[in-house]
Amino acid sequence: MIKQILISLMGTMMNGKLKKGDLVFIVHHASDIVRNEEIATKGVIVQEIPDSIWYRVFMSWSDKTMITDFPVHMLKKISPGSSAG
């Protein structure tokens, strides 16, 4: 339980508060640096799952799309000024 809270806090500090409609990179760890934004997997927050650190994300890569759930520490918010945003 404490580990989940710490992970959630770390993700929130790194990403700011995620909300529906936010564009995100999907990463293994919040500290991952996305080196090539052209090939990075991107997604859009569809829903925050209540009472948890998880978000439902519409993601796309290559020519595929999927809706799946990710914990906050795997989502890195794309800022509006970035080249990916």
C-alpha cells in the first residue's frame, strides 16, 4: 500500500495531475527519457479509474490502436510546447 502511494506521488510530481484528454507517452518508468518522439508510444487519457493510481488510456503505435489501463508511473504527460504535443 505504501509503495503504491509513493509511486502515485512520484508520478503526480513528475507528470502533474493527469486528466481526461491529456496526451501522454507510455514508458516503463516515470524517469525514462523519450529519446525519439517519432517512435514513442503515445496515448490519450480516457478515464481516471476511481480510488486507484490507474488510468484508462487510448493508445496508438504503428498502425494499431488499443484502450488499456496503466498505472500513473508509466504515463509521462506531453507538454503543449513539446514537438510531440
